[in-house]
Amino acid sequence: MGMEYYVQFQKLCQIEARRYILIVGVVAVTYLMLQTFMLPYGNALKYLIPDNEGFLSVRSGFSSSQSSVKAEKEDEVNSLRVVGVVKVDDDNNDDEFVESDNGSKEMNSIVQDIVASEGNSWDKPIVVDKPSGLEFVDDMKGNSGKDEQLMGLEHQILLDSNLELNRSSSLDGNGNENVESWNRANLEQPENLRKLPDIDLAVRKNDSEAKGARRRKKVRPGMPPISVTPIAKMNRILARHLAFSRKMKPQWSSLHDRDKDIFDAKLKIINSAVSDVDKELYAPVFRNVSTFMRSYELMEKTLKVYVYKDGKKPIFHQPILKGLYASEGWFMKLMEGNKHFVVKNPERAHLFYMPFSSRMLEYELYVPNSHNRTKLREFVKGYTEAIAAKYPFWNRTGGTDHFVVACHDWAPYETRHHMENSIKALCNADVTIGFKIGRDVSLPETFVRYARNPLRDIGGKPASKRNIMAFYAGNSHGYLRPILLKHWKDKDPNMRIYGLLPNSVSRKMNYMQHMKSSKYCICPKGHEVNSPRVVEAIFYECVPVIISDNFVPPFFEVLNWEAFSVIVAEKDIANLKDILLSIPEDKYFEMQLAVRMVQRHFLWHARPLKYDLFHMTLHSIWYSRVFQMRRQ
């Protein structure tokens, strides 16, 4: 009898086991199907694979899109998972963007100023490991008064001495742009001084081995653009965009509460009556100073920004405050430390900032001489996917309320396609490679020589005492500068056009003194359309002469560049002197005054001031979002 009960019990267990296995199988299949249809880009299987399998480790990382952003234990900081990075096909070269390494913008400097950001995220803070060999300063914690505003700049002295950076930055003893010596000073340092965070080196090592065995594509030399968009046409494009945006009336019930705030601000800007202009603003340098003032006031009252805390240094949250790419670093630093606009609760945000450094992305992931930037693009793509998977905000608007600020020449390529709807504040504002007038923001490229005091040496001689008509000195990279030198180098004493500034000249007057003493400072494009000389000329109160077809000038949506600059088509270089001589003297005095008045909008401050470069950049991003509102 006991045996029969035992046999029946055994059969019952087998039946129940089969049922259990069937149920588990059905649940697993259902889960995979739901993940495939619901997750962004359909990458369901990757979330079932352990972090160390099936993925390519990279030299920086961000949190898993399926888990909360945190480190399990303080002693496990270095084991933060790298998930969501799209595996790169080493054989996939993008023909359209293969170019020489000179495209990395004349400089390969190491980090100049490193600052830590506030460690708050949507749920729990991400714990970031500090790299060995470099000191980090968290000025968001335990600092007050002036110490809080120093932004960690006291460590610039230590870094400058370690990296042996020339205090004249781009100028050597003869006043020449000394980019090559800057590169050598950084690259020849002992390895322990150049050491970055202890993170996985698999990409660089594997890439280096793969590159040696793979056929390299030929580098295409820089060539003039096939099509040209003159400044007049850019003005028409902007006018059409604003006119179209004014007519759009989205369905109110379909708008999120924060978008309702944006649309309400848009109506107030459009219907704003002409009011008394702020005495701090100089009306001639604006397209419409009343509109700008109203928009700026609404930004100050309304705008809230959420800064994503995801991502590891040095690609994320590590501002570079000195050198050629300082604009993205200063904005990152001031945005992450801002108390007025930044909110900790993303539900309150109108805009979402994705704080990565395009300069450090190139330094960390690009393999020198490989001419392949695919990994950079795929890394940013993976970061975007992870943000979209973890948070609901990207998918809510398709990314239209998200923005990046990037100054490296390669940023348009790195953010192409997967950030197509987002607002991109870019130094390389070239309409031929995807810059969208009315949506994207032209970011001023500022060469900051002294991070502790970015305003050092500002200003120049009065207009009446500037006895040099036109000045240019610099390297001859790109296709345009050799043309400029061919027509004007050593051709006319009033046109002081040089390659590198000769010793015989610099002993009497260096580069900076030339800019402070010239009426017009020539700003030709280099490898790309943007040049730091534009802001540099304004810094020294010299009227900039921009020679760069298809370049959208900074803050184009609000500033009237024709009031304080001369824009010359590349085809008219041979007539450059005649163009400058045709400008009446009283017109020149008006332009030089406008340069001095607009200067305040192109300056960085450790403590941001009203209408300064930080606020102007944020305003242009806000303005873009306001006039992006579309029918849902």
C-alpha cells in the first residue's frame, strides 16, 4: 500500500515539474517578445547577457540602462558596469568622414583643469573613481564663498607645472601660434603624469592590433565646398523657420506640463510689446533687442534643466577649462554647478543636458593615425540608447528637449543620426555637414589661455590709434589659408598677412600686440569652418573679418553679425583689400564700437554674469527649444 502511494506521488511530482517548466518557458518567451517591441531599438537580448559577455569594453563608461545608477560598495567603484555600448565593427569605416588626424584641431593637449560634479542622479548617485596621478576637486561639497567659486582652479598651477604648458598658450616667444610645441610638451611627459583613470584599455589595444592588419583607406585632402550658403540665405532660412514656428499650434491636451510652460513662453515672446531696452544691452548688435530681452527674462523665470549624472570620467563630467576646446568645458562646469536653473527632479525639467566632452571622447577612444572615428560615434550612440532605456524623458519627445554642448571638430559626426532631433550646440557650425539653422546653436570657440583668469589681457587700442589695417598670422592648414597667403603675404605693407609670424617681426610686436593694434583681424577657416580667431578678435576689440563659406556665426538667431564684423566670401579673397577700403571710416568706428559692446556676450566668468557667454549659450538653447514646438 505504501509503495503505491509512493509511485503515485512520484508521478504527480513529474507532472507538476513539466507544468512548471512549461510555465517558465511561456513567461520567458513572452518577456523576450515584450522587450523586443517595447525597448528602444529592439535590443532585448543584450539585457539578459552578463556585463562581461558579448560587449566591447571601452575606455570610459556609463551605467546600465536596466539597473539603477550606483556602485554596490565603495571598494567596488572600479567595477561599474559598462552596458549599452554598441559593439563596433572594426571593418566599418565611414567613407564620408575619413580624414587626416590634423582634423583634431591643431592640438592634443591633456586635461588642463579637472573638476568634479555634484553626485546626484534620478534615483541614487553614481560613485565615480578618482584617477591616480591627478587631483580632483569637488567644489560642490563643503565649500563656501569665494572658495566655492574658484572651481578647482588652484589645481591648474600643479597641472601646468606637470605638463610644462607655455603660459602664452598658442604663442611662442616670437608670437607664433605654437601648437606643435604645445603638443610635444604634453605628449613627451612621463607616463605617470599623463595617466588617466584606471579604466579598461581593451578598445585602444585591440584597435591598434586590428589596424596593423587591415588595409587603410586613403585620406581625402580638404577641398572647397560644392555648395555655398551665403549669410543672406542663412538669414532667410532663419526667418522662414521662425515664421513657420509662430504658426504652429500644438494640441494643448497632448502637451506635457513642462512643454505647456515652453509653449506659453513662446506666445509671450511672440506677442511681447516693445519695452524699454535694458541699458546693459546695445541694440545695434541684436536682430531684435526687445525680443531677445523678453526671451531672456522668461528663461530666467521659467527654465529648469536636468543634468544626467550617468557616465564615468573622463568622457563625462570632466570639464577642460583651458585651451582650444574650453567652451564645452566652461559650459559643463558652470551648468553642473548652477543652482538657479538645475533641478534634481527630472520631472520638473524643461531641458535635459547630456554632459560629455567631445575632446575627451577623442582623446580616450580615437586610435592615432587610424583615420577611423566609428568607435566615437558608436560610443555616443550607445550612451543615448542607455539614457533612452533607463529614463522615460527621451522617448517622450524623441529627444527634442535634450541637448549637448561640444566644441571638437568631430562632434557633428559623433552626434549624427542618433541625436538628430536634439539641440546641438556646436563650434563646428557647418550647414554642409548637418548643422540646422533654427534648431542647432553655433557655439563660440574660445581659446582660453589662463583658466584662473580667462579675462587676462582683454581689450586693445582705441579705434583712432589702430594703425594696422589688416592682420593675420598662423598655420597654413586647410585649403583656404594657402590661398590667402598666396594673394596677400608680403604683398602690401597695410595688409600684414603672414604664415608663422617671423622673428624679425615678433621681436618688435608680437601676435597679441598686432591684434590689439589692428583695425581688422582676418579670420580664415582652417580644417573646418570655425576658428577661435573670431572670438579672439572680439576679445582684443578688433573687427573680425570672417572668411569661411557655410559657417553659421555664433548666436546667429539673436545677434546681428553684420553690425560688428565683415563677412567675405572665399571666392573674394583676391579683393580683400578693396573690400576693407570700401568701408567708410565712420562705418568702421561704428563697427569697432559694436565689437566693444558685444564683447561682454563672449566672456567666461567663474561666477556667471547676466548676458555673459554661459547665459548666452543657455539662452540660445532655450530659444531653440521654444521655437521648436510642433503639432503633436
